Amino acid sequence: MSKVHPTTDLQMIPINKIEVLNPRERNGKVFDEIVGNIKAIGLKKPITVTPRTDADGNEKFMLICGEGRLKALRSLGEITIPAMVVHVSDEDAFIMSLAENIARRQGRTLELLSGIAKLRDQGYDKKTIGEKTGLSKDYVNGLLQLLDNGEERLLVAVESGRIPLNAALAIAGAGTSDKDIQAALQEAYAYLLL
């Protein structure tokens, strides 16, 4: 993502012209709260989109952030939504969306990690991913190592603060040696007692 901040423009956008960049499943209760809040007091914060053109040359918009608000207004029968329109590349839109999710950080750990893995798969090195997401290079490296090894439960434990990253890496790397596994588990347990 470039260091230059993209210009923004507040517009009313037809909801049916918005395509969700990173769709995600929502907790039904949380979604109902969003709908109820918007119904009671209105939309407090516009969504963020970037303009695109579809295959037929028609204008559309990619959603960067605000999927819950978009779905809530759609469920309330609205046909337009206030949106901050930013002119950014697909790559920058994805990074902005990922950064928004990281900032929110409410239990969607695997989704965030998937985004970090996607940045790596697009050719970003760990240092650049760290700079773009506000995470340290070592932390990104550890997360990707756990992700590559299919250690989803350990990743969730790390991201929720239940165990430190180094303990999760030790557990994952312990292999089948009972002694190594016990040492790694003991380290994680000692962390919990702090």
C-alpha cells in the first residue's frame, strides 16, 4: 500500500452495486444488534468502497470495510448507503480491509491469519506484511509457521492471548517426543500463571 493517503469522497451508493471483497460469516446475535442499532439511531459511520467497472462496462464498487453495516441496511430494505469512496488498487483495498479487521480483532483470528497468508502468497515478505498490518516481523513469521503447519487451535490460543507465540511454536515443533511436548506444555502453563 502506498504511503500517500488516497483521496476520499462521501457518496450515496446503490447497495446493489456493491461487491464484498472479503465476505465473512457473522454471529447472528451480533448482526441482530447491528440491525437494531441502525434501526433505532441510524447509520453512524459510512462504509468504505473503491470504484470498479464490471465486464459490461457498468460502474460497481468493491467493499473495503463495513460489511455488517451493508448487510444490515440491506436487511432493512434500504437501497442506498453512505460510503466513503477511495480510489485504490485491488491490492491496497485488500490490505485496507485486512488492517480494519486486525484493528477490530474480535475473534475472527483464522480469517485474519488467512489474510496474512494471502499477502505472503501475493509475494510480500514478512517484514512488509508486518509493516502493513502493524505486527512485528517475528510475530508474522511465527503466525505463518503455525498456519503452514495446520496449527489452527494454537493460532487461536495465541491470538486470544491464552498462550504466547513462542510456547505455541514450541508445542507445534515438539513432534512426538513426550519430553519435548511436556516442556512446551509446561512453558505454556507457566505463562498462564503469570
